[in-house]
Amino acid sequence: MRRRFLCPKGAQPVPKTVIFANGVPANPAENRRHLAPDDTILCADGGTLHALALGLTPHLIVGDLDSLPAGVQAELAAQGVPVERHPVKKDQTDLELALAAAVRRGATEILILTALGGRLDQQLANLLLLTRPEWAGVRLRLAEGNQQAWLLRGPDALTLTGAPGDTLSVVALSETLTGLSLRGVEWPLRDATVPRGSTLTISNTFLRRQAHIELAGGLALVVIIAA
């Protein structure tokens, strides 16, 4: 099993790519907690406005730009911000195109912000977009305020840092999760099989600062909600 530790003790933080989607976040300012000074900022069309609201200048804007006011486009063009423009009539969402652009640029860790809120179909599509096989070699995380979600492809493992009382949920995205083990939580598991649709692994709780998840097979969304 490949072991991937997102917060290993003593490790130096790895620069990540942050993609701002064009969702409707409840409190956009809360997303500052997920940012670092050396992040590469990509924006999916109207997600540019969320980045600008946080005082960030995009390194790249991707999309058809139908959600970005012409005045903002002109101002960013004057600053030399590059744009990867696509037609309005296309087969992918702007977020999917931005993810593809980030991978082409060599991103190995991608955080997606402002992808939730608004239309239900868009929110579901944004979550399931993480499962695309093209991104299998990339560490993917989606965050919104006090909530974070990681995609876990078995065989793999995660050690996640939170706080006692934080909520931890594991949602089966594939037909079945096999060999699922949870440690450091109120309701631990060992080598469990969890079918898609089961609520067995919803609303667990951190007992200490770290929780460990191992997955032998399947595709899961691991969610932390800070208390």
C-alpha cells in the first residue's frame, strides 16, 4: 500500500495549486485559512471574482469568461494575467478545464475552493469531478470554510490533522470500499467492507489531533468538519 501523509510531523509544506471555482460560498473570507503565500492560483471563469475578493491575483484564468465582467477582464489583461479561453458551447465545465490545465502545468497537489453553494447539479458534478481517472496521480482536496474533503483511492492511506471533537466522515463513491480501517476516532474500524449508500462511516469524531484512514480498495471521499 502506498502511504500518503498530508500533515507529517517535521515535513516542509509543499506548494500547491489552488483553483477557485464559480460556486456560491456562504462565507468566502473563511477560505483564507486554506491558503499559503506560495500557492499557485488558477481561476475557473467567475471564480476569479472570489480570488480577487481575497486580494489574490490569478496566475491563470481558464474558461469561457461568460461569468467574468468585461471591465474585470480588461483590468487583468492590463496586468498581464494569462487566460486560457474556451468557447461558451463546450463539453466540459470551466472547473474541469481548470483542473486539466493545472495537471498539464505539473500540479501534484490541488485544492479546489468555492466549488459549493448554488445549484445542486453543479455541486454534485464538482464533487464527482474529483474521481476522474486522469487525476489519479494528483492529491485532490476540496474545501469550503470549516469543511474539507479528500479523495482517497485504494490502496492508499491518509493521516489527517484536526482537533478532538471534529467530525470525520468517509463516503463510498465506488460500489464498495474494502479493507477500510479508521484509527484515532470515536468509532474505529478494522478491515471493514462498506457498500455505496451505507451511512456506517458518517459523523465519526476525532479523539485526538490526528486520525488515520487506510483503504485497500475502492474510491472514497474523506470529509472533515471542524468543530
